[in-house]
Amino acid sequence: MMSDSGRNASMGLKGMINQMFTLLASVAHGLDLLKYHGIVPFYRHMLHFKANDGKKGGKYLKQIVENEHFKKLLQHIEPWSKAPDFIGHPKLEYLKSVILNHFLDAGEGNEQADGTNRTATRVMIFVHFRDSAEEVTRVLKRYDPMIRPHIFVGQSSAKGSEGMNQKTQLDIITKFKNGTYNTLVATSIGEEGLDIGEVDRIVCYDSSASPIRMLQRMGRTGRKRAGNITLLVMKGKEEDSYIKAKDNYEKMQQIIASGTRFTYHDDRSARILPAGIRPVADKRIVDIPIENSQPEMPEPKRKGRVPKRPPKVFHMPDNVETGFTRASTLGDDGAPKKKKTKSKNSSEPVLPRKRTGEVTPEPVDIPPPSSVYLARDQQRMLDDRMEKTGPIQDTIPQIGSSPRQLHPERVIQRVHHSSTTNRTVAALQKLSQVSSEAVDRYQRIFEGYPLVDLDGLDD
């Protein structure tokens, strides 16, 4: 990805390569479990690897899962993993002999001076993975009651394994101190931060390249009495990791002892104590008060989801309408109107929906024809008025440069709807053909003269 071809590649190619390397990393982790932890942890990892086929696996994962060699491998290992006496790694065989010899030398199982058959010796085994811790616990439980092992993991849950809350962890540590369990198989949770008590033997089932982690593991023993440390290392990667961690630890101790690699700026940062004072350590025995011993730590409560508030309860009368009701939907009596249900096959026309606040006009009865049509006297008066020039001048507005602006076709249409005579229509048609000069001349002649009754005159 850091090369030029990787930076210039398309996003599709980068995604394909990332998917392939993620798949190969999961397979490589299974090989590490097989070489350094055992067959059973490897088999569990392969089952989880196969289970991802239907969730987030791509075509490359399907190619591995559907391969005949992969299927034969799982079929060959499955009966071994279910056998109770199966030991899938040389480390387990050697670990079993080391723990048995330790408790036999300590006299575990023999009657003690206090009348019990339990000794005060304790053993702690550190394992990197939970699958390996469960396998070690399964192998050592076969030698119960001499070996009484128990697994000790963190609070977070992993694939196929649930975590332990703080209350369970403190209960296991208390039983380990009291002798209910004499062997504790722990992951990294047991390296620091917990008061586990005096441990006589530490067994590191696998090595780590970190010198701090190795130092924390070894620091669990040799506190009040002499302790022993057993480190199980396979040739290859584990041996190289242990040598690297050991070299780093020794190198850091040499640097601290020499003091040549550190520069102290006394002029910039003043000392807490003056330069001339040399404190002397005073060894005393401090008694811890009972209130500060804290035999049982309270388990922190996890914040859950806030529960929903229950719905409000209203004490209403019987048969009362609840909820929001629009004022437009109320009837005369104040009750909401019932909606009319219309069938799908109805042939009634669908009316448009009424807008909010719109008032629907009420229908009016059809008037009788006698009140709408003109009477004979009214019709005769209208005809006489339309024949005269006065009404024409009153109805027609000011004319412009051309008499065609009067739109006689509109006037004719309106007059026709008013039941006018044919003479009126013909007069208007002739009027539309009058030139503008004639119109100006007639306006100058009749300007200021009163209207004259032209009945009886010739055309």
C-alpha cells in the first residue's frame, strides 16, 4: 500500500487486496495456534473461520471453506477435540507433569497438621488466548482433587467465551486464597492490578516479546518465600520472542544503571528536596485498618437504557370522544360527523377535497322563467333603444384612429344574446366599415347638439 503502484491503484483493487490479506491473516493466526497452543484451539478457530462464510465472507473465503482438503481436515480433527483424554500439544503434556510434581513435592493430598489435606502452595498459569486457557483447564481437571484449576479471564466477551464481571473475579480470587482452587489459569487480566496473594510457581504457557509483560508475570511469585518460574517455549517464533524480550529487559537495566543516556536539568526543574538533604529509609510495619481492607469490592452498575414513561391515564366519562377533532367536522349538536364509507365500485363522481376554512355555498332554487325573460313591453323598449343612435354612442367607448378597434363581432355577439333585431346587426356591420375621416366629421357635426329622434327618416 505504501508503494507507488499501491497508491495509484483503484479503490476496487485495494479493497480486493485488503480482503485477501485479512483472510490470510486469519489463517496465519490459526497456524500459530496449531504450532504454539495445540490442536483443539486450532480446531475452534477454524470452526469460527468457517462460520463467517455466511456473514461477511467473500468468494475467497468460500474457496477455502468449500475445498476438499479443508473439509477433510475438520473431519479428521473433530473426534480428537471431543475425546476427554486427548492432549493436542507437547506443552500440555509437559505442563501436566510440572504441576503434578509441584503438588506432590508440596504434599498436596496428604493429611496436614491442621487435619486437612490441602496445602498453602499455589500455582498460576499465564496463557495469551482464552481458547488455550480453557484447554489447559480441561486437561488439569482430570487430576482433581490434587489439582483444582479454574479459569480467570477479563470482563469483555470474546468469540465462544463470555467474560467475568468484577464480582465473579473477586469471588474466584477469594476462593484461590482460601484453597478452594489451588491453580489459576489466567489471561493478561492476572498480570497486574489484582491482589492474588502468594504464588509459589508461575508457568508461562507462551512467551511475549514485551519485557514488561514478562516481568509482570514473573513478579507474581517470590514475594514472601522463594518461588519458581517455568517458561514453555517452542523452537522458532516463541523462542525468538523470548530472547528478544530478555535482551530488551537487560539492555534497559544497563541503561538505567549507567546513567549516561539521561540528562537531568537541575537548573530548569528544581528538585523536590534540596540538594544537601539525603533521605534515609525507615522500615516499619503498617497495620491496615479494617475499614480500608475492603474484602469485597462493589460491582459497578452498568448504565442501561432509560425506561420509557408509561402513558398518561385520563379519567374521562363514558362514551366520550377523545383525541383532536377539527371544528369543521363537528355537527349541529357538537358531536363529530360520521364519515361516509364509499365502496370501490360506486359510480358517483369524486368531488375535490375541500380546503380548510372554505365555506361551501348552499344551493339556490331555480327561478321561474317569467322572472328571467323580458316582457313584451320591455322587449319593444329595448328594440327602440337599440335602433337609435344615442344608445349606440352610450354603449361604445371612445374610438381611436381606426373603427376596427370597436370589435363589432363582440358587440354583435352580445346583442344577439340580448334578442336584438336584424336591423341592429346590419347597422353595426355598416358602422364597422366607416372610415376614420367620416367618424371625425360626424363627431364635429354632432358635438354639442342634443339627440334627435330619427324615426321616420330615410336611410
